[in-house]
Amino acid sequence: MTTLTLPAQTGGTASLQGAITDPTGAAIAGANVTITNTDTKVARNTVTDTEGRYSLPNIPPGPYSLTVSATSFKGYSQTGLVLEVGSSITINPSLSVGTSTETVEVAASGVAIETESATYKQVIDQKRITELPLNGRQATQLVLLTGGSVVAPSSDMVGSKNYITSVVISVAGSQGNYNNYLLDGGGYTDNFTNVNLPFPFPDALQEFSVESNSLPARNGL
């Protein structure tokens, strides 16, 4: 499934990280951390380091469950976790002393909240992509649904020098050719005019996000 990312985005995936501790706050090394897509049943797992930390990068957007297990501790299970494109979520489970056959269950509700970044981000999900009317079936028009996004004067940035589907959009007051477009994590900006290359039809897109403000170093200049 294809994921579209638009101005100043990290890529077509999400990431999950955190630290596993015991009731006293001490780190638990060697804990098994598994995240499973509840739709596809595809699982990713890792093991915490000596400081109890774990990291699961490049996770496709979607609904997930998180489980943690460690010797001499009760298991931890969190369901209802939804990861969006470009999200970087931190979850720090605390394990209780007990046996591995016991499990503490936590039920989340909806999209996981990102607290590690000051970046302003809005996600356009698959339902809005496929159900909202689109003139010419160009998903870039949906960027205008996000706050602070307007059509900018095109000047000579589009036309015979570019593609008919290219648009010039001002995000958060920036110039129309200051946006960085990514598709599935790879650069998707026309180097000549600095506007977007042609995107797939809306039916081929899962979701996309628009980011502005304080962008991390991974987005470049």
C-alpha cells in the first residue's frame, strides 16, 4: 500500500520507542518488545538494551497492539494503538513483579499522541482521500484542508516547465516553492521548479501528512 507524504515530512512510516522499567524505576534489560499490526497480523520485535531502551523504526501506519515480556515480571499488553504516517511515539511500560503467565492489559483509544516534537502536523486519512470530492482526482488538493495551507500564485513555477498535475501551495505562510515532498520516504520534489512530481491516483494512497514549524534535522534544508 502506498503512503503519500507532503511538505516537510519524514517518510511513509512511523516509529515507536521508549524504555522498560520495574516498579522502582530501574531499567529492565533484555525485555522482549513486540508490536503487531492488528489488521495484517504482521509483527515486529526487538529487545531492550542495558538501559532498558527499545526502538522500532519504519513501522507502516495502521492499528497495532504492543506486548512486553521479561523474566520474573508480569507481561504487558496494550491494544488499540493507532500509528499515523510520520509519527514518532514514545511508550514507557512499567512491568510489575510476577510470573510471565500473568499479563497487565492496557486499552488505548484512537491515535497515539506524539509528545517528543514541537512540529505541527495534520494527517489526511484514507477515508477522506477516497470519499471527499476531488477535481481531477488530484490528492494534492486535500492539502488545502490542513490549517494554514492556501493556493499560492504560481508565477512561472508550473506550466510548460513542469507537469500538469503540479500545484503551488503555501503552507504556514511560506512561499509556494518552499515545500519538500516525499513519497514512501523518498524525495518527490521536482528539482527544476521545486514543486511536486505527479502523485498516484487517490485510490492508491493510504494517508499523508503535512508538517510545518520546527522541523527535525532529517528533513534537511
